[in-house]
Amino acid sequence: MNKKEEKYQNNRVLMQKISEFKKNYPDYKHLSYDDIIEVMEDLGDL
């Protein structure tokens, strides 16, 4: 895990949302956390 992803480990709510997002949108699973967050913001899921 890189440093960027480490900072998200501390934010449980965000981690929960990311894992929900990966379940709901399997096509995005390969993206980094930063990219997933951007997509979530674009979709209004965040």
C-alpha cells in the first residue's frame, strides 16, 4: 500500500464508501483510491 492509500485507511467512513462503491460499480475496481473518490464525487456518491 502506498502513502496515499495509507491516509484513507484512517478514515473508516471513506473506506466503507469506497468498498460499497467497488461492489456497486465493479468496472471501477482497478482504480486507485484517489480516482475512485473523484468518480464518486462526479456521481454525487460522496
